[in-house]
Amino acid sequence: VQLVESGGGAVQAGGSLRLSCAASGITFSIDTMGWYRQPPGNERELVAAITGGRDITNYADSVKGRFTISRDNAKNTMYLQMNNLKQEDTAVYYCNIRGSYSLNKYVSWGQGTQVTVSS
């Protein structure tokens, strides 16, 4: 499985960015797809997730109302629309996919994309 993120960059506080995660080589049933982030000097944390079947979404409290996760199954691509960005959103953002096939579990990570929010 290969996950390729894009869309990161530098933006001023209050601005917007849209991250994309293109997936390829998936040979299993998707349980969840999600976005994580790792701020400087901190541990990786979940930002938002979406289930593989019914597209049920889940958000970290810090991004609720500002970020929206979505996916386009036809393009095998997941998105994270980030609005009203704050300095504390500065981090490396990673996409993640978790799935299963038969009795096997699969977890894959993208390479990460930097998001920098300035005042």
C-alpha cells in the first residue's frame, strides 16, 4: 500500500488548506482512514477519521467545526479541509489507513506533509 500526501504548506492564521492523501495498492477491506499530526516536540495525535463503510467521521475536539474529513472512493483519495487555521495547528500531518482481509490486519502511513501556520 502506498499513501501519498499533498497540499501542505505555509499559511497565515485564519487561512485554509486542503490536504489530500492518494492511496494505491490496497488489497484489503478498509476499516478506517484518518489524518494524524505531530506538532514539534510532541507525540502524534489523531486529528480526524472516517470509517470505511458508512463514512462515519470523528474529530479531535481541537479541530471540530474547523476541519472536515472526506473521501472520494472513485479516486481512492482522502481529504482534510482545514479552515480557520491556528498557530497550534502547525505540525506534520500524516494520513493513515487501517484495514483487514481474512484474519490479517493492515496499517499504512503516508510520508507526512508539513503545515505551518503563522500569526
